[in-house]
Amino acid sequence: MNRARLVRIIGTYGVLIALAALILFGFLRYDRFLSFYNVMTLLRYNSMFALVALGMCFVIMTGGIDLSVGSVAALGSVASALASPYGIVPGLAAGIGAGLAAGLINATLVTRANLMPFIATLATMQAASGSALLLAGNQTVSVSYESGFTAIGQGNFWTFPIPAAIAVVAYLIGSLVLNYTGTGRAVLAIGGGEDASRLMGLRTDRVKFLVYVASGGLAGLAGVILASQFGAGQPIEGVGWELFAIAAVVVGGTLLTGGSGSVVTTLAGVLLLGILFNVLNFENGMGWISLSAYWQSVIRGLFLLVVVLLQARLTRRRLNAL
Amino acid sequence: MTELPRSYADRDAVARTFDLFGFLSRYGTVIALVLLVAFNLAFTRNFATMQTLNVNLTQVCTIVIVAVGMTLVIATGGIDLSVGSLMAISGALAPMIFMGKILPIGSIYLGVAAAMIVSVLVAGLLGLFNGWLVARFRVQPIVATLVLFIAGRGIAQVMTNGNLQTFRVPEFQWIGLARPLDIPAQVIIMAVIVAAAAWALKKTLFGRCILAVGGNEKASELAGIAVSKIKLAVYGISGLCAGLAGLIVIAINSSSDANLVGLGMELDAIAAVAVGGTLLSGGKATIIGSLLGALTIQLVRYTLLANGVPDAAALVVKAGIIALAVWLQQQHRG
């Protein structure tokens, strides 16, 4: 009993412990690791991935997957860049609107046409990528600097980066929805057993529909931040974002089979992967080792491997303990 | 109880009427292919030439070879996202060996032989690693192969330091450039692999075991099938196919760029498999279908490009066709 509880605690909070350990390591080893500038830059840059991972987390908790988030973000960035001369609100609306539209297509394909999420979102991924290229005319679309649009990605809310503030609000809402609303509980119930949920009277298709639309909208929002932060709508950006998001969700302890998961640990997963890069950069700066940027993906992959193996052990023990 | 016979009768009545969806889902890929060819014969200039055939076949070869391995993996209910990265690894490794960067080899023939064998084997071993994660630790295939999807390209980039390797070694490049009997060498390789895999899946015990595992893993285990070994084997084969495809790509290009070789290949291969009629949930698979699926997707793209539609729009159309094809197949099953 005690052992089972210990295992469950490690499974849920392992990512938080790892995150704390990594931060402590960085703090002790590098002078400027916890400097204001470094922390704020880190948060600003990773806010996009955090938003995408939040949508992905909900989709995965229903037992689905959304491969389209990366190219939907690219589409959102192009749409918002094109609308940016008209101001912040049209820019935001265009980017999020494009994301919602893509999410709507995913949702329809999954719930109405009953396609497997993997295939449906794979198709949307290609369609969104093509649409982004068409809309942008095969080149990056620079945003307007006069309309104030760049504030979304580059501005500060007092001293806190605005994109990071947006991500924090999104995670707060996500956490509230998951833990305190019927829809949120239904998300987990569907992932745990879809047929059982339907037989119990849950409107499974409606919940799944919402989840995919939300994921699209969040990816669109990430695209707005991308365009605003880097000053251009980028039709070929976002390649591999979906897999980064899946990795973050998995590292955060959410099982890909659905039915369990947490919004907070997903955020921790995003930060963990982000800080891992940061530590690598600092380590290069120390001059002890010199790892090229290419090592980053190797280390990220190894890290994912360790987490996956740990998860496999933990879940097996948990099953045995039950 | 009185309801029962009537419902059987109803079902018979339904079966007797022409099942449009069933027909489309069974022969949809072939029909689409025939329609595409007919359309092109009518509207695309210079379509009925050997050159068109060769261009399309050479472009589709690597996708088909990877899709063969992918079909076997998907038949067991798995998926392999790492194929593109494995292509990059074998594509980065081979030139390093035959150009003598790792250890100098006197004879170029010896060097090329070593390069081909070692790099394909390395890709196969990495495939076995995927299988090991799936079979031994019961990691979900998407996550297990995600590890090498992320790390694999990084390994290839680290190996080459991200640099382009260019070469002009006919002893190696025959694999992508030679034309015995006027047929491109890689088309012959593709045909051999497709034929071998189709035969193995249909006629051998190994093939039937693959389908059994995908159909019902627990039942297969209880029936005495070595499920773990089957899984190891299919991921290993998928790795070998990816390794070979990587060699063909760099041979055609006369260069190897670890950033680009095999980029996005996993999605092309999965799309070909899905359009070809293999169930993504496992248990039912067709190698010839994957070949036809890849050809259909390729021909759609060629048709659009040859008629002046931009590449980006072709992507959107391709996406629609993938979704439509899979939807049609589901109508048949449902």
C-alpha cells in the first residue's frame, strides 16, 4: 500500500522533482542562470510551445492525438501577419480564427467521419501547411511594426513577457476546466473508456469535438505569438512542433492511452525540455565541453527515452499494485 | 426472438443490393489510379512517354520501399515514426565509410560494399531498438519511435557536423543512377522488395503471425506465437528498408545532407499505407495496396504540377485525398 502510494506520487510529481533538480543544478553551476534576463527570455520563447502542448494535452487525455498543431501554428502566424497592419485585435482574430478553422476540420473528421485521429490530423497537417504556403506566396510575410501588433510577442506586462502571461492564463483556464467542470471530467472519462462513457450518457462526440477545436485555436494563438515575436509570418516554421508537444506531454506524465493526465505537469514538461536547452547553452558557454546545436535533439531524444522507460516501469508497478 | 430471423433477412437484402461504398473501398485505389492515368492521357501533354513513367517511378521508389517496412509494422498494430531519421543516419554513414573518413579502405569496391552493408545494418539495428522498446517495455509505438525520430536526425547531424557530403562515386551511385535494360536500378530494387514482402505476408508463417499479432495480440500470445519476436522483427525490417531508402536518396543526389535526407518520410509512408487499404489498427495489411497508394499520391502530385497547379495547393489536395481514401475504407468496414 505504501509502496503503491509512493509509486503514484513519483509518477505524478516526478516531472516536478526533475524540474526542481534541473533548476537547482543550473543555479549552482552557472552565475547567470537565474538572472532576470535569462528567465524572462526562456519564458517568452517557450510560451508558444506551452500553448501548443496544452491543446495536445487535452487531445491526448481523450485518447486522441493532434499531429497538425505545428503547421496550424505556421498557418496562424501567416494569417495574423497578413492582418497585422489593421492592429492587434484583427491580428489576433485572424491567427486564432485560422487555428479554430483547422481545429474544426480535425473535429469534424474525427467525430463525424470517424477517422482515426492520427490520420485525420495528419491530413490536416498537410492541408494547413499547403494553405500557409499559398496564403504567404511561398515566402515569409513580415508583420506591421506600426500597428502595435508586435507587442503580443515582444511586449511586457509590467516586467513579465506578455506571451508568457498569455500562456499562464491559458494554463489556469485549462486547469480549472479539467478539474472543476463537467466537460473536463468528461475528457478524462472518454480517455479512460469511450464506450463506457457513452453508455453512461456522456456526450462523447461533443467533448471530443471541443477538444480538437480548442487544440486548433491554441495552435493558432501560438502562431500569432510566433509572428509577433519574430516579426514575420512563417509558413515553413512549426515543423516538428507536434512531436515536441507530444514529448512534453509524455514527459509531464500524461499517458498516451488517455484517461489520465494533468495540465500542470504538462507545463512542467514544457519547461523541463526548454530548460534542458538552456543548460546546454550555458554548459557550452563554460567552455568545458563544446556541443554543437545538433546535440540538442540527441539529448532531447535520450531524455525522452529515460522518461519513457521510467514511465513503463512505473505503470507496470502501478498495475501490479492495484 | 422473433426479431432475429427478420434481421438476418434484412442483412441478406442489404448484401444483395449493390454496395457502392464497399466497392469503392475495395477497389478505390485502383479506380483512382486508372482515372488519374486516363485524365493525364487526355489532358497532360507528353504524358504517355517512357520519361514520364521513369520520373514518377524514380520519385516514388524510396517512399514505396519505406512504406513496405511501415506496412509490416502497422500490420502488427504499431507505427514507425523514426524512418526519416534512420534514412538520414544511413545516408550520413555510407559516404563517411566509402570516402574513407572513418578508416581508410584500399579498394573502392570493398569500401562501397562495406558502406552499403554497414549503414543498412545500422539502420536495421536502430529499428530493432525501436522494437525492443515496444516489445520488452511495452512502450506505445508512437512514443517509442518518437525517441529515434527526435534523436536520430540529431545523431546524423552530429556525425557529419551538419555538413553537406558531396561525392562522385559511380561504384556506389549505381543504386540510384544505373539503368540496366533501361529500367532505373532503384525501380528494380523496389519491385524485388515489394514482391518479397507481399509473398512473405501472404504465404509464410511469419506473415500470418504478423497479421495475427495485429488482429489480437493477447489471443496470439495464448496461441503460442512469439509476439515479442514478431514485433522485434517488423521494426528491424522497417529500419532496414529505411536504411536502404537513405542510400538511394543520397546516390541520386550525389550528396548527403543530414538535415534533409528523409525529412517528412514517415508521413508520406504512412499516407501511402493508409491510402493503400491497410488498417491502421493492425490485423489487415496489403503490400501491393501500399505500392498502389504511393503511386496514387505521387500521380496526384504529378498531375497537379504538370498542369500548372502550385506545389502548395497540391499538398492541400493530397491531404483531402488521404482523408477521403481512409473514410471510404471505413464505410466498408462499418
